[in-house]
Amino acid sequence: MSIYLVPEAGIDQLSPGQGSKIPTRVGSREAVEIPGDAGKQACTVAIAVTKGSRMTASTSLNKGTNEEACALSREIATAAEPELPRGN
């Protein structure tokens, strides 16, 4: 599991890797979910902080499915979202 802020690139600049971007929302913010971004048993959820910055929560499992990894990434992103700065 990893969570990080990317101050110089928004969710539009995020590469889907081996997965596909699925637009979604986390709280009141635009977000994307990328099941299978790093292969099987992986998922990333990225939240827009501003148009040009994002917070990314990624999960890779040793055993499980992309769906299980996405559930964990969504849980992490949802918990972190209220703590993110509000963009202009």
C-alpha cells in the first residue's frame, strides 16, 4: 500500500499502466480508479486536489483480486480526502 501527493500532475496526467481509468468521485472531489494498473491484484485511486495536483492511494496484494485491491484503495482515499487542502 502507498499513499502520496503529486504536486505537479493532476489526475488527467496519471498513466493507467496496465489498467483503464474509471472516472469516479471521492467525497466532493473528482477522482479516477484504475483497477489492474500494476497487473493482477492491484489498484490505484487518485483524487484531484487541484487541476494540476493529486493524491494517489495504491494497493498491491500478494493474494486476491483487482476488486479487493480497489476496495482497499478506495477506503484509504476516502479516509484521506477530508485532510487534503481545498484547491482554488
